[in-house]
Amino acid sequence: MFISDIKKVVEQVSRDKGIDREVLIKALEEALQSAARKRFGNNVDIEAQYNEEIGEIEVFQFKEVVEVITEPDIQIGLAEGLKLDPECQPGDSLGTKMDATTFGRIAAQSAKQVIIQKLKDAERDAVYANFIDRKGEIINGIVQRIDRGDIIVNLGMTEAIVPSKEQVPREGYRRGDRVRALIYDVLYESRGPQIILSRTHPEFLVLLFKTEVPEISEGIVEIKGASREPGSRAKIAVSSNDSDIDPVGACVGMKGSRVQNVVQELRGEKIDIIPWHVDPAKFVCNALAPAEISRVIIDEEDRSMEVIVPDEFLSVAIGKRGQNVRLASKLTGWHLDVTSETRYSEEMKSGYNSLIQVDGVGVSTADALYEAGFYSAEELAKASPDDLLQIRGIGSETAGKLIENATVYLETAATAEPAEDTQVPADEAAMEADTASPKDETATTPVAANQPAADTGDEDQPAERTPPAAVGEAEDEMPDRD
């Protein structure tokens, strides 16, 4: 064999690369067979075997014993066969040991390439087998190099990669730095690192808390969800299976020691620890803290919520560039639309007034529709007759007419909008203001359409009516039930 002391080489490679010893031996045997066929042709019957006692791979060529030789490469004469095995007979197959040094330079180079390829394949299989079950774990490594923005990490037996999209913004690493990351994925590829690491995934935050908080590892405190904007802010929802243990306090730790360790690992990323609640509305309110919530309107079908907050808490609920409500939406799994009380009152007032302007809808009918959840003419037009039949005083014929009248009203309003939006030029408006008498100006001043209900203080205006907070018995005539 042309590889000296092959036994030590096999053991060392097996130990360093984590490859099974039998796999290495089989690769060497196949390489020697390939080299022999390269030298003597594909017709020859060649077999390679590893001899454990002498630590050598032996190559044998087998030939068939015949009385008359017609193919010398695969046949051997009976007389010569009897010299090798006195008991052989025609038809038997005799093997003779070959000298590997006669394979030649090209055959040896071919064997070397086969060995290298087999080792790469075996190493790839070993890495995949070792790490596929560790997917979702945290691992430590050392930065080996930076390649086009991607961080190549040395894990000991193999390399991993932290793609640029899985890196926290504004984090910088240099060669030799220690890095801690989540095993995000394990790929079965022949080229490049097979292990993909991530420092931006929400699960990385969850695992860091599991490492720092014993109650989570013991199952007393459970992490219900997490959302992150890496490098900036994160939210994590926790609950406790023991009424005596505060889940938020357990995660914070004594003087904030536990959460500070996580924040330090994430390079200063702010973390909000939120108590989970089985009621989605209450959970959303907790997720939007520290903003106070006035009311929550839930749409189960679209899985969305309209959150009404006091005007002074609007910016707090939304957060910088919408960050707070965005993280709360990811954490809870609900689409959240945050609105101030003033704007909500305006929308409700405008929708209620649009109901009154629909033909066939009086004040009492509008109150009944409002109480049933139809807050505007648009919602009335989208309703089905069956929905309206549930409302007191509305029959099947009346329901159809109300839906039809609401549709007509919306079409009319849509065509009238361009005319309403027409503005008087500034110079003409100034001339009209100069020529108008004080009496005329007072008489023609309109009430602002978007003026908040809380500011007007006039509940008896004929043009607008404040929607009822709680609808009582109707005083005017209601349409008869069909």
C-alpha cells in the first residue's frame, strides 16, 4: 500500500473529523479498486480488503481457472492455477495479491482524489448527523473570518455561518471574538458551511431566558410568545403554573439581574416582560403597556382589534415609528389598529349621522342599528337581511329596503364628493370676507364636520346627532315589522 502507516492515519482522521472508522476504511478500499481499474481496465475483477493485523489495504485480482486461456486479463491456466491452489478445478476463481506500487502515477492520483472526495462526503454526513438533532439550540463559537458581510464561525469540528440578515444591526465582530447564536438551520450541502446560525430570531431570546431563569427550565414559568426588532426592542409573554410565583418577577430576577444578563448578551436590546392572559383583549392591553386602554373592539373573523386609547397615550401606545404596536401585534397574533378617543368619537359621530341620512332611517331606527353593531351607512349596506331581522321593529321587507337605501346613499355621496371638495381660490375668499357684513358672516358660518363631539357640547344640533352610549326605548315611530 502506498500510504505508510495507514492504521494511524485512519485513527487520527476519525478522531479529528468525527468520522466513523469503518467509513474511512471503506473509502480507502474503493479508492484502491478505482486505481487498479484505472491501471488494468474495467474488465478485471479486483477486490480491496483492509487487513487489521498488518494495518494495510490489500488488493486482489481474481481470475477464472480454465484449460484454454482466451482472455488473459480475467483467466488463468489450469497448470498455473494448480501451483496456487493444488485443489483448484476449471471454473474456480483464484485471487492473487497485487503490488500497489505498479498502479502508476495517474492511478495513484486518481485514488487520492477518490479518497479526498470520500472524506468530504463522510465529513458532511457526520456534521449533518451530529447537528440535525441540535437544531433550535444555542451554541458558542469563535469568529474565524468575515466573508462579504457573513460571519464564518468555528465550532471545532466544523464551520457555521451567520448570514448578514441573521445578524443584529450595529453589532460588530472581529476575528477571534466569541459569538453565541441559535442553530437556525442545518443544510445537507457539499460546499460551504452547512450550519446556519441566527442572533435575530425570537427563539434565541426565549432560549436565553431559559438559560437564565431556572423556573422556566423547571416548567413552573412558561414563555407563551416572543417578538423582536433585533438591536432595538423585544417583548416576551410569560405565565406561571404556580399562583405563588410571579412570572414577570421570576424573569426579572433580584434587582433585575436575570433580565440584565439577557440584555447584555443582546448588546443593550430593551426587553418588555408581559404577563400573558387567556383573554385576547386583556393580553393585548398588557402587550401595549404602559399605555392605558379605554376600550377594545374585537373582530374575530378577521382576527383584528381596534384599540381605543386616551389622546395623551396615543404616542405611547403606537411607540417610536410604530414599534410598540408592531411588536404587540406580532406577540399576540392579532392585527391591531390604535385610535385616539377623539378620533374614535368623530368616526362614531360621522357614522351615526350617515345612518340618519339614509332614507327610511329615523332616530330610533338609527339607535337600534347602532346598538346592533351597525355604526355607519357603509356597514348597513354590507349587511344581509338576516342580520337586520334580529333588530327589533325591522321585518324582512323593511330590511331589504334599508340595505337598498343605504347603497343608494353611498353611491350618491361618492358622486357628490368632488363637488364638495371644490375650494374657492384664496383671493376670492379674501374678497368675500372683506365685503360680507358681520351679520351675514355670523349667519353663514358652518359647524366644522370634523369637530370632536367632546368639544362641541351641543347635543341638540339639527344637522348632527351624537350616537347613543346606551340605547333605550325609542320615542319616535319605528318602521312596522312586516
